[in-house]
Amino acid sequence: MKAGEKIGAVLVVGGGIGGMQASLDLVEAGFKVYLLERSPNIGGAMSQLDKTFPTNDCAMCILSPKLVEVGRNPNIELITFAELLRLEGEAGAFTATILRHPKRVDPLKCTGCAICYQYCPLEVCSEYNEGLTRRKAIFINYPQAIPSTHVIDRRDAPCTARCPVHLDVREYVGAIAAGEHARSLEIIREKLPFPGIIGRICPHPCEEECLRGTKIDEPLSICALKRFVADWEVQHGKGLSQNPPEPQYQETVAVVGGGPAGLTCAHDLARLGYGVTIFEALPSLGGMLRVGIPDYRLPRDVLDRELQAVLDLGVEIRTDTRVGEDVPFADLLGEMGYKAVFLGMGAHRGMKLGVTGEDAEGVYPGVDFLRDLNLGRGVKVRGKVAVIGGGNVAIDAARCALRMGAEKATIFYRRTRREMPASAEEIAAALEEGVEIRFLAAPTRVVVEHGLVTRLELIRMKLGEADATGRRRPIPAEGTEFTAPVDMLIPAIGQEVVVPFDPAEEKIGVTSRGTIQVDPLTGATTLPGVFAGGDAETGPGIAIEAIAGGQRAAISIHRYLQGMDLAAGREEADRLVVEDVPPGIPYEGRQRGTPLPVAERTRTFQEVERGFTEKEAITEALRCLNCRQCLGCGICLEVCEPEAIDYSQQDAIMELEVGSVILALGFDEYDPHEKGEYGYGRYANVVTSIEFERMLSATGPFNSTVMRPSDGDIPQKIAFIQCVGSRDHEHDYCSSVCCMYATKEAIIAKEHIDFIEPTIFYIDIRAFGKGFDAYYERARQEHGIRYIRSMVSKVREDPTSKDLRITYVDGEGALKSEAFHMVVLSVGLRPSKGSCSLAARLGVALEPNGFCATVPSAPVSTSREGIYVCGAFQGPKDIPETVAQASGAAAFAAEPIASSRGTLLKKEEYPPERDVSGEEPRIGVFVCHCGVNIGAVVDVPAVREYVKTLPHVVYAEDNLFTCSQDTQERIRKVIQEEGLNRVVVASCSPRTHEPLFRQTLREEGLNPYLFGMANIRDQCSWVHIHHPEKATEKAKALVRIAVANAGLLQSLPMQRLPVRKRGLVIGGGVAGMTAALGLAKQGFEVFLVEQEAELGGELRHLSYTLSGDDPRAYLQELITQVTEHDAIQVITNAEVVDHAGTVGNFVTGIMIGPTMTYRKLEHGITIMATGGEEYKPQEYLYGEDPRVLTQRELEERVASGAVDPAALRRVVMIQCVGSRTPERPYCSRICCSVAIKNALKLKEMNPALDVHVLYRDIRTYGLLEHYYTRAREQGVVFTPYEPEEPPRVEASDAGVHVRTRDIHLKRELSLEADLLVLSAGVIPRENEELAALFKVQRTMEGFFLEAHMKLRPVDFSTDGVYLCGLAHSPKLIEESVSQAAAAVARACTILSKEELEVGGVVARVDAEKCAACLICIRACPYNVPFINEEGISEINPALCHGCGSCAAECPQKAIELQHYRDEQIIAQVSALVAAGGTGGRV
Amino acid sequence: MKYALFLGCTIPARVKQYESASRAVLKALNVGVVDIREFNCCGYPLRNIDFKAFVLLSARNLALAERDDLDIITLCQCCFGSLKKANHLLKEDASLRNEVNSHLEKEGLRYQGGIEVKHLLEVLYHDVGIASLQKELTQMYEGLPIAAHYGCHILRPSQVVQFDDPVSPTIFDQLIEITGAHTIYWPQRLECCGAPLCGINDELSMDLSKKKLDSGRQLGAEYVCVACPYCHLQFDTVQERMFAGKQRSDRLPSILYPQLLGLCMGIDEKALGLEMNRIPLDGIKNFLSSRGCPRVLSEGQPVAQEVYRPLGGLKEERPVVVREAMAQQHWSNEMKVIRSQDPELADKLTRLLEKEALLQGEGNVYHERYSSRQIEISFGKIVQTEAQRARILKALRKGPTSVKKLATTLKLAPTEVLAHIVELRRRNRVGLHHIEERTPTYIALSPGDKG
């Protein structure tokens, strides 16, 4: 590749619906896609859903074709069970480093027979069913999963994963539990030479992760158990003496520093058979272990004994030898002949306080104090000792000082206990022993008299905002200085590494913190042959990390000396850990041991912790849960016939070259364990919404009959509690989807079992999306779902019935208490686990809640160029918005690499088509259960058996999901085996699924038109849900018709038509301009047609935004870019007057300007961005009284100065003016945030101003919630009103008088306002004629209607025409921008192609019969037929839309529509009526 | 074990039996108590009025105990909460301690932060220990349902008092259950007793008590057990007043924990002050029996039978059992049941059990060697789960039945049965039969049947 050349490939991270959509758009637009997914399968959260709102489509049914499409696309490379580690390079040419977790099953060999699943003995929690069912250790999430290979996700125990040296905790603890202490020690020593030391002093990060502690009671006492076995060995006289290993290698290694890092490195190398010399500056070995840790924590004999283990390996020791002073560093690799060096110097120099007087006598830096004490250098302690600092050194110094006879030991720390870095146990022990700790105090001066310290001057601190470490920063409080009498001062505020030679001179790089710069993977410094680890690398750290550093270096040194690659195979991402505990573990606290009594310890250095007795140790070890996700029993290997199992697979690293990256990381649900008041985890019948969703699902635990977990009864009364984990102090955002999914779940539950009575407790119902409010109203009015506006504060269980009692305030303000059979917590969305660390690795900025930070003008661009974002990772959102944003991200990601389009694509190859024209029809029929969608109503096996009796049917079977990938494979196999030449599927709608099955036929060499479909779901099981027998009869009839038709199906030829690579964008607002610019940047020409004289649309009316950006500057910038772009022709003052052609070849006529000049535009695609406008209110005296304004008018007047907030006393705003009314039954979505924006602006300009907002529901969804919180903090008053009782408005001289009933206070509120501001809704611009011209659909409210609410949010049903912006529905600027980008991405899937395949279903003229009567010419809406030179009608198949009008009109029957020939229609009708006693009426 | 007994003001004045019962119990347990006559108010009444005055009052008590080198034991939870909070603050914040000490020094006192404050329940649970308590019992209750009222200050603020899980505590239940009584599952157990509002809003106060007592009664409790004088007053004196005033038709007598325990230890009723309770406690003696008490076992009988249970039920001690190759014999009963219902599955499981030696010897496919304990925990769960499922299948062969009925028959929790039914339906071994009212019933299917 040449420098500067872009890579025509995109890495999409996250295989949910967002990632899948982005991948499909990109691949269609000519880019290679790598789709990376953390879990073993793609599909994401949507695959867990039962139905989707507001259409109640089955989620799996609409997702499955997409899954298959992604799975079978040769240019989308699926990389599942993998993580993105790093991204190097820059936009256009990145190198992505990816870690693939081992699946332990070879996908090339696995046939998906699931024998392994049947034999695997271990059941673990099924994440897919939210823990409601169990799965095996070898598994696949659901039958349609892509890829379909089973996986063994063997995971580490969390303790092992957390341990820096990854000790096999489970194994050695298990051995202790079994009384096999010697073996336990053996297991420990494989990775850790110093169990007795580490078992005493380790701050045990492993215990923080212990599942026993996080899920049941208290963590296992792992550290103390390690110590127990080490001590047990000593007590039982088992020797440590290892014979020194035989030297294996001639090379020798020098280790600088005899601390834990150096000793470990030396130990490991000596065991490998190298000669090692340790150079230690101090008189004895051990480093900080010896000189930093007092005896009472680590007795000398323990230390000496375990260090002896290293010496016993034959390691040479040179103490009192300081490299750099006694031995020049350069000599090590030079004269002395060492082949490699390990630098393991500790952090032995105390940091300075930086106050005057600290060099006086009596000031003893903490590390020096401890070192001199530990080396027996005659340290004297007297009087009052003050220690400065909050770490373990400070605590040790203070505890030692007391033991050395200090009258008093006081620690001064500048923050509070919460921020203290010392371990909690140490702090508690110090306090017990009488150490004083004074918080929030920092020294300002050391007072020295006669050369001696006498007093310390200090200042009190207070805590400010959190700093980079997450701890609150201390700030001096002026005027709070005080003094403390001091005889000895020990500063212990930190240590730094001492490098006794000049690293720069030796070409060894150092960091800004003065530590040695090393490669984190290998420990190699910048000088070949020199490695480092421990404090020298990290600065002061914990011993076990230093040991890990020593081990890492030992491996590297061995590789270095043997000429092997240092880094190969060592890369490691976050380990996968076990996350669930088995049910029913009883509570059992940890063993505590008995420490030395306080009275005995303060005057001696005797060890304080006395360790476990054997009984205590075994009891403690028995508490271990033996966390496992795979037993490793080997049974699956034994039973797998194709021998696909491979346990030896390890993590693998791969590198990819990509031009752009899209992050579609999705979300996690909030864990309601954190909200104890709702009893989740304690009360069986309190479930989360996603668990409930699984219960509703056919593939869930209860086969779609909702049951409550306590006893399997059907819950009649179900309460939904909204906003669990949203809109609270920790989550200042709205999760956007919960109101709608709760409504949907309530409806579906009721549809399944009609006696269920759902109640939804909510704060605001946020039905802000397209069609949502109508859905909500239907739920209330048609389904009788009860909605109660009340925040539930707690749930209580009735112990006998396990019912749940909820106390709430009802609409009348009365306290009510009601029992429910089940409570569903509508849990919020939070950024997915791991997204935070991934963002940090990639250098992508996050907003405060952990979602990806974006700006409104570029809602899919992250802070790093070339990386884009979509879906819930950018902020909570639902499926259509995720899909639209994913397409938008695809457009943005394609932009910088547009020049490399198509360079990396593989062509799709189909086998040559089989000629079936002469063959007798051989029909295969596949009847679908569609989970329970069809199967629960229609007797599918009966239909299958019936089908077998039909003529020409040679094969019939039924499938759970006919659309799944494995069934596609099955169909292909059957076609081959049975020699089929026609295929019929009886399932759902051809609108969604026909292309999928046709593709399958093509892959097997059959013409796609040899396929027929019977819709037995929509037309049988859905509409006749209560009449299963009749539905079954009707299904038989429909299949009979389809089969009769199938016998007559013919192969139809396709034609190739070149594409006009030019787009037409109608509408010059922000959406239209963004779309035009997007197309242009992708290298396509664009006509941008605007009705008005200038560009800008609605954006022209905006003066400021909530986020503080300048919308005017943004508009100006956008207009400049559009007008100056060479590929864009802006045509203003223009109107569309006619339109013809088909996708790829449209011709649109426009009239321009006052002169009405006509012009024809030829283009391949059309984007409709005709916009919307503010509703002109008829209500509330608007237009009658000048003090009544709309929000837009207010904004303009405030910006222009025409309204001066300082001169106002009170402003009242009324929400939902012209929205959510019978005439316009939709929510205008943006008015709540606009009102809050204006309210905040007014408050900013005049804080004393009284602002009242009268509302129905405040709908500040997603991250906008933050502004609602801020408005309330600023004192804006929000008062709800009921639609039945809207506010009443009267004008008077004093102002506008507004009266409303406050439903909380239960009384009338009377407000005299200087201004009344109406939040007028958004209405679409006039578009009826345009819709007729382009044959696109509109909603009842006049917005354009997309092809599919969920999965095709910017497509029209008409091919090649797309929509975006306010013309689609009300939305914010950023939403318009991302939707416009989405339209671009969709458009590019056409424009990027050289030619399109057309034809197939077209009208054909029988020249023999044609009388040239011209009727067809008049009938055709597309002006296709013409009378040719021979005087008969001719129809160009490339232009024919296949509507069939001509065929219907032709009086001679000279025209037939292919695929719908008369013969076929007649056969279908005959099949219908020739029931022969088995058919019903249709 | 010796403590300074901090009585506070309410007990000597209004709940004397709490003091006498506690003293008697502690004495029998060999826990020494010392009375410090100079103790003053714990500071609680000033806690929300003048913070420093509160700390000073508490600190003086702490200093007095520290002077005598004693930890404090309290009976009252308000005293406990106050002293504990003050102690927590004084230990951590040397500046506050210095300030307080500057006042205490006027009477020659100083508090260094060297002692602990413990509630009676804490001393019994942590310092004496459940096992030692059990050894002291001469009689035990049989079939006595008790409502355990924890009280608020012993649980909250949890970081300060560090007694038990503030949302789902168990310690008091455990202490009650060692007497042979069983605690009812009482969702109201953590609710307020009503005492804080007594004298401020009597109506509300009584309403709180009433709701709580009513629910305890409804759930089958014979007594409510408390460990705080205020709670006791509310449930004893105030309840009796409500009963007399016909505001309650029924009574749920309150018993102080040392009274409950003392009876089992054979302590004299008078010393326990049973007759000082307003609502008579006489009935409780009917529940006493000497069966199952360690003290009265005849000579030679083992103190406790060690029943080997691989995974242990709730609160059962797990004895240390180390054994060699056990899997096959050990689960033979379970395997028999499984084989009777699903021979194919039994074969699959046998295949696993046969791996025992391999896993303990060479190790598994990842070269991890299992200890016998790990074999037990890994295999046991699997075999027992399948055995339970087999028993469900067996029961279903007798005819359609519901989850709840299965649970009763098989002595399993209904949740467990449901989870097994879910799995058995997935395997097509069980089918939904019928839904009656709200309750589904199931039938066993032969292999090959369609659900």
C-alpha cells in the first residue's frame, strides 16, 4: 500500500442491531467489514426481546433475516468472542489489535449437532435467559444464533483473574479444604516463591473480587489461607531445601536490587538453569520487604526462610554493592560479561514535604525511619511523634514509633479516612493501638528551635471537587492555622525510585515520574538486554505486583537470550471471569483468627496477626465456591464425532488494517440489587423488565406463559415500577426506552393471558417517539392498562403468599396500599461493561455517565478522528434510533475512505442457474412454527402432513424458525437431496422474508422466482388467535394455494441496468444539507432543491441551544460547505413538479424561481428532507394578546433583545399546545427540552424571575434529563395538569392570568404572568403532492412513513427513496443530522453500485395478440409501454415496475405480468375452491 | 470477659426486668459486668440538637470505661447507637478527640479511643458465641414461632454500628433459633416500633406499633422478641394500653431476649423478671421441653450427630470430611432414582462420576487437579439436581399436579421445583396440562412426546 492511501475496510465493534446495520450498509456501499463482538454470537440485546414497540413485531422474526444476511455476506468477516485491544495509526489507516478468546470448538469441524450439549454434565446460568434457566458449559445462546458454532466459555475464577501473578486460588484453597496442605503449597509455589511473606503482607486485591463476598456474605480469607499453609509447613518441619537445578545455559544474568521483583526474577531464571547474580545496595536481601515492613507484620525469620529458597537455587548474592557506585552499570553487560540485566531497584527515597524546616534534626523521612529501624541502626524515638501522610508507610511509622517508646504518635493527613490509601485493616489496627489520626490537616512549617524540631504549624483543609484519581482534592481553609508540639517528625507522603546511575547516559529511557520506561508486555527497557519491573517501573506499589514484574522479566530474559520473540503470545485483555454463584448457598461469615491482644502488642514487635489454626483454615477453605464454568471433565471431547473440541486453544492475537472504526458497544441493564428497597434478589417475585421479557418469550423459561418464580402461578396483578436506575442521584439521565417497553410488556402479557391486570407506576410517561403516544393511549384505553403517577419507595413481600405490597399515593392524593402477584422493575440502561476501559484504550472521550461524548453537530463522531459511534453507547435509545444512527455512523465512517471503495470486496458468486423448464415440478414445503407465533395457534404438524398429500409435493417438514441460518443450510441440503425445483415456505410475510429465501435458492442454483410463500402467521395465527382449528384449516388452504401456484412458477431472467451516480435531495434545512454534503463527500453529485430563497430551514430560527453551542455559527458553516462544494448543485426557489423512472434511474422535473423555468434532473436516488414547522396555536389567546408567544418567538425576542428578562417578574409556559390532542395525537418530542432551554436562559439572565412550566409529562429523554434537573435546581417550577382540565387563560391589564389545577396540591393555582409562552408542537411541511408524485406514504398526521418502523427507519417502501429530518417526525438537531447521515448511507448502497439488477416481475406483450389499441400506454402510471416500429406495444423490462395495470387493462389479454400469469391466478383460485372437503372458507 | 455495664436512663426507671434478666444471663455465661456509678446520660437526647454536647456526654462515659480499662456493654439500643457513633468519631478524628478531651480534662478524664462499645446481642453472638451459648441450654422451646424485632439503632448506620447486614440481617434470628424457637418470616421486622413518636404524635405512634404487631400475629408469631427498652415499652406497655382501650382485640406479647434465653438456661423466673412484663408471659413455658438439649443428654451419647451432607442446608454446620474415591458409592441412591426415570441420563452421569480418579490424579483437561472437596462440590450439585428432577418426574407419573403440590410432596422450595419443571419442559419430559384459576398443572411425558 502506498503512503497516504486509505484502507477500504471498516471495523465495527459490537454485534448488536446497531453494529449489524452499520456493517450491512457499509458492505453494500463497497467496503470490507470486520464485525467484532465480545460474546460468542451477534444479535445483541434485541435477540433477547420478545416483541418490539410500537408495532408489536416479534423481535426475533425481524432480527433473524438480518442475522442471516450478516452471517452469509462474504464481505463481512465475523470475529466473535473477541475484544479490541488497541488501535494504532490514524483515520484512514488504522491497525487494530484484536484478542480472540478461545471458543475451544473448531467452527470448521463443528456441525452444530449439539451432542456435546446433551452430554455436558455441568449446568450454569444462562445469560441469554437472564439466569432464569440453566445452560450447559458448552453451549449456543439460541438456535438462530450466528455464528452457530458451540462454545466452551471456560472462565477464570475472579480471584485468579485479579491476582497479578494469577495464582490458582481455587486449586490451592480446595486442597486446604481437603486437608492436603502440602499439595496446596505445591500449587502456590508454581507461581509464587514466597507464600509466607505474601500471605502476611499482601493487600489481597483478590478478596475484593471474591464472588462469595460480592454475591453472598463475606469474601474468602484467601491471603490468610496462603499464610496458613506456609506456616503449617514450618510447624511440621517439612523442609524447603531444593537442590539447585543443573545449569542449563552458559549465559549469566545480573539482577540489580534484591527486593521482591529482583528475587523473583532471579528465582525464575535460576530454576530455568541460568547463572544469576543479585547486586544489593543494602547489607541484606529483601528490599522493601525487609526495610519497609516492620517485624510485627512480617517476622524476620519468615522472611529469611523464604529468601533462603532463592539462595538455595545457587543464586550469587553481592550485598552492600550499589550498581552505579560500587560497580559501574556499563560493566555489567561489558567487562563482567552478563548477557542480560534486570533492574529491580525499589522506591526508597522519601518525598519532600516542601515546607521550611524539614531538614532540621528530628525530621526523619518515613522510609529512612523504617529502614534504619529494621536494619537495627539504633533508631531512637522520644516524646511526641508526628507522622505526615496517609499511606501504609505512615501507618507503619506511627505504629513503630509507639512500639519504640514514643509518648504519643499522631498522623496528620490532608484528606479524610475515606481517601486514605492505607489498607483499612492497617488503619483499624493502628487506631486500636492508640495511634491518633488527625484528618484534613496539612503542615505549613516546621518550627525549629536550637536546631531541633519543636512544633509543627498546620492548616486545616476542606475537600473540593474530585481530581483525576477520583478522590476529592483538599483545599486549605484560610485562617485555620494551628500548631502542634512535636519532638520528632516523620514525613511519609510518598517515595520515589532511586536510580544510582544516569539512565540517560546508559540509553535507558525514564518516565516523567522518574521511573524506568518499559514495554508493559515484556518489561524490556529501551536498552536491548536490559529489563525492569517492580517499583522501578511502577513507582511505589505492592509486593505481589513487583513479583509479577519479576516473573515477566524472567520470561523475557529467557526469550531474549534464546533469540525468541519477546512479545509473541503474551498479550492479555481482561480475563473472562465467572460471574454467577449457584443458588441456595447459605450465609456463613468468614473466619477471623485471633490477633495478639492490643495490650501485648504496643511495646513489642511481636507479630500481631497469629494466623489460622488448622480447623479455622479448613472451615474457611470450605467456604470457597470453587467457581467454575467448565469442569474440564473431557466428556464433550469423547462424544464429539467430528472431533471439533480443542481444549488447548488459547487467547490469540490478530491484527487488522482498517480505515475507520465504529463503536456500537450497546448497553447493560442496571442491576437492581443496588436498590435494596425493592427487594430484588430477596423477594422471588420481584423481577427485572428484561427477565420479564424473557418470560414472555416463546424461547424463554416458561414457553411464553408468564409465571411467577416463587411458585409458578400466573400473576394476575402485575406492577411495573418505572425509572429503576434512571433519573436518580447516580443516574442523572433518562433511559428513554423503559416507558415504552413497560407498556409493551403489559400489553403482551395481557394478550397472552387475558385476566392479567398490569399497573404501571411512573413519574412521567415518555412516549416521545413516532407512534408512541398512540401506542400508550391504546394501552390505556383499549387494553385497560392502569397507569399511576406515583414513585414507589419500597416493596414488601407477604411471607406466606409471596405477594408483594406496594404503598403509593393515588391520583386523589390518598395513601393506598395494594398487593400484587408480581413486581417488574423497569431497569434503566447503563454503558456496557468494558466500554469504559475500551474507550480509555482507544482514547475516546466519555461524558460523565460513561456514554460516548459527542457534539450535536456531529452526533456519531467520537473525540478521536476516524472512530464513530452509534446506538446506546452514545446515549440511551431504542431500536429505530439505533438503526438510524448506525446507518449514519456508516456514512460518516465511509466518508474518509470513500476513495478506496470496493478495493477489498470479494464478489458474490452464485452457481450457474439450473434450467428447470422441462422438468416436472418437484416441490418442497417448509412449514414454520415461528417459535409460538404460529405454532401456538395453528397445528403445524397437521399442516405439514396435509401438505404431503398435495400434488407435486415431494417433501415437507416443519421448523421452529424457518428463517434461521441452520434452516437455510437445511433447505439447501433438501433441494439437493430431493432434487427440488420449486420451494414453498409457509411462515410469515414475504415483505420481510422473501428476499432471504430467494437468496437461499440462488445459492443452490435455482432461479429465485421458483419460490413461493404462504403467510400463515399474519393471516392465520395472528388474526384467528382464538380459533385455532379454523386457523389451521385456513393455513392448509393458503399452503394449498401456494403449492398450486408453485407448480406453475417459471425462472425469470434479470436485467442489469447502469446506475446514475447522482442524488437528489429535496429540502435545504439542516437534514437536507447534511444529506447533500454527505453524498458529496462520498464522491457523488447531488442536486439540493429548496423551495425557499435561502437554505437553512428551521435551524434559522434557533439562537441558542441547551448544550451551549452556537447554532447560528453551525448553520453558517454548513451553508458555506454546501454551497462551496463542487459536487453539490444548490437550486433554491424551486419546486418539484413531476417524477418518473425507477431506482438508479430517476428523472425529476422542477420549476425554478419566479420565472418558473422548467428543468429535468436525472438521478439515481432521492432523499426527502422537506422538514417541518412550528404549529400556529389557536389556543390560549395566541394572536389576540401580544403577551402570548410561542417558544420560538420567545427565543428570537430574547436573542434580539426585544424581550428583556430583567424587566419581567413571572413567565408561565404551557406544554403540549397542539400536540397530543385528538387532531394531532402525537408528541412533538422537542418542546419539553425547548421550554427548559428557554426557562434556563431566562433564569440565567434574571435569577429572580419566576418561571412556571405547566406540563402533562416532562419528556427530557436520554441525556437531556440533566437539563431538567438543572432547571429544577435553578428554581423553575414545574406543575402538571390533566388534559381533561387544561389551564385557563384570561388577559388583564396586569398581565395574562393563568389558572390551573395543581394535581399534587389538589387546588387551583392562579398565576399572573407577564408573558405566557406556548410550547407549540411541530407539524410537517406541506408534502401531500410530493408524496403522490414519488408514490411514498404518509402517516395520518402527514409525516412521511418509513418502510419499517424498527429496522428500516430511513427507507421508504419505494426503492431508492429515503427520508430524514422533521419530515419523518419531530426531532432535535443532532437527531436530524444523524438521520440525514443514515439516509446517505442507505443511498450509498445504491449509488456505489455500477449497475442494478432489474426485471423479473415485469409485464410482457404477446406480439401475436397485440392490437396496438394504446390502452396499456394510457394505463401505465410510469409511461413505459410504447408502440414500436413493428406497430405493437413494447414494454422495456428495465423500466417496468411490475404493477400489472397494463395486464389488467389489456382487452386482448395480450399482456401478462410475469410471476402473476393468468394461468397461475386461475390455478390458485381453483385450488382455493377445489377444497375437496378439507378446505375452509378464506 | 468483663464489661462496664451501661444501663442508661430508661431501663432502671421503666424496664427493670431487662436489667435483671441480662445480669442473670451474663452471670450464668461467666461474663463479668462492672457498674460505673459516674456514668451519665449517653447523649442521645442531644444528638440532633447540639452535636458537640452529645459527643461530650458520650465521651465522658467512654473515658470512664477506658479509665477502668473496660469495654462497654449496653442493653438499650439508643445508648448503643449513641455511644457507638461517638466512639467511632472520636477514634477516627483526633482533632475532635482533643477538643472533647480539653473539656474532660477539667475533671481529670481523657478519652484515648481505646475501648469498644458493644450491645448485649453482639456480646452474645460474637464474644460468647453461638456454640458456647448452646452448651448452656437446659431446656429448649418446641414449636414456638417468634417475631424477631431487630430495632433500628443496632443496624443503622451500618458503617458505624457494623452489627449485621442492614437490609437483610440474620444475627438476631440465629440467636433466637438456638433456643429452639423459630423466627417467622416477617417482612415488617425492620420497621419502626413506633416509640420515637410516642409523646409527639401518639396516634401515629400507636398506628405504627399496631400495624407491626398485627402482621406479626397474622403470620403466626406467638411472641415478639426485642432487645431494646424502648421497643419493649412500645410492645408491652403501650400495647397493653391499646388492648385495654379496645384499640386492639388481640395481643402479641413482647419478650426481652435475655428473658427468652434465660428460660432455656434454667434461670429463675424471678431473676428474669417475667412477672414485670405488662402482658403476661406465662404461656411461653408451655413450649419448653428438655428434649434435644446438650446438657441433659445421657452419658456416652455423642454431643451432636455429624450428618454428612455434601452441600449443607441452611445454617447447617459443614463438618470437615476428607475422603477418598467416594463419588460412585456416595451418590448411589440418587443415581438409582435418576436411572429409574431416565436411564440415558444416568449413564451420562455415571460417565462423569467415573472421572473422579482422573480429576484427582492427573487432573482435568486443563491440568487442574481436583481435591476431594472440589469433587464433592462439583459432582454433588449435579447429581442432586438430577435426582430432584427424577423425583418430580416420578411424582408426576401419578397424575397432573401443580408446582406447589409437588413442593409439599417432595419437601422442596416451590422456586426450586419450578426451576426443575422449566428444565424438564425444555427436555420435553414434562408438559403443561391445564391452567386452573391461576395455577398451572403439569404432566409427565414419555420421551418422544411433543409438548
